[in-house]
Amino acid sequence: MAANPPAPPSRSINCLAALSKCTRLLHLDLSLISESLSLSSLFHTLAPLTSLLTLHFPRSSTNDSRTNPLSHSWPPCLHTLHISGGLRDASLLYFCTVPRTLTSLTLSNSPHLSTAFVSPLLKAIGPHLTRLRIADTMPQLRATALDTILPHLPALHHLSAPADLISGAFFLCAGGLSPAHPLSVLELGSPRQGSRHEEAAAERVRAEQIFRAVDAGGLANLRRVR
């Protein structure tokens, strides 16, 4: 009788104990972990990883109401963070304490996170961000949610987001900034599926709105829009 083939390695939370011993780890991608993982367990694992630079959150994370989110600490040198999975708005306080070293943030595949999470988060950690990407897999974000966020991101160089999160009001606000904002790359992707962007023609970004913001000086550093 032929022997059964070995089972594939399990991508589960059983690896957390081993991970906590990898104190020199620089990059950690937990996006393939399918089991539910509480944020308190995750931060307990991250605590010894003081050299960590890049972190991708697991696809399914849950809040732990029995712990104080402000009592947990992030890796002190973290500069790139990818937030995804089953997080909810109530987890906001966990993220408002990220270190000032964080310069790149990606939000994707988070069906429960709304504007009530994203706007306060960006205002809290925005002063140090140079790169922000919001994917089209964020259905709870309000249309035009990013229109007034640029003043809270004074170091941002690269912004990528679905087109329905930005309207002409974004450029009206940006055009009045002084000194000129450092934003140099703006990538507007397809509107999110099911958004009302296609129905709201008045909210679509027009070329002349971009030109006016550049000409006014607020977006004088803008070099690429696509």
C-alpha cells in the first residue's frame, strides 16, 4: 500500500510561538493565515520583533475587548504596514499608536472598515506618511472620503486610491495649501464596484480642476496623474 503524501504545511496561528523568537526578522507577511487571530495575540507575538520593518496583517483578525489596546506596542522601527482582513472600526486605538517611523500604509481587503476608522487613523499617523494606497476592496468607505485629508498628510509623496474616493473638492482644498504640498504622484484607479461614482457625474475629477490646483501653487510638485 502506498504511503499517503505528507500534508502541506499549515498556515495557522501555531506558528506564532516560533515567530516571537525570530527577533531579527525584518519582513513579516501574515496574509495567508486563515484562522481567526485576536489583535492581543498578534501584538504579543510582535513584541520581541524589535527589528521588524514590514508587516502584512492576517486576513482574519478580531478585537479583544478584555485588553487595553493602548497597552500594546508596535515594533519600533516599522516603516511599512499593510492592513487587511476582518478588522472592524473598534480596533482603531490599536493603530493610532504606530511608531513615527511608519512611512508607507496600504489598506485593502477590509470589508468592515469604514470612514469612521480610516479618517481618524490618517489624521493620527498622517504627519509621517510618504506613501498611501487604498485598494478598491474597501466597500464601507464613504464616497469622496479623501477630499479633505491632504492637509493631514503633509509629507505624502504618493497617493493611490479608487476614483470615487476623490472628487473635485480634493483639488479645490489642495490648491489653497501653502507652502506647496509635496504630493508628486496621484494614481486614481477604477471606482469601487457598486459605488455611485458612475451616477454622480458632478463629482468626477476633471482635468481643469487638476490644472487649477497646480497653477494655484498648492500642488506645484505634482508630476504624474493616472
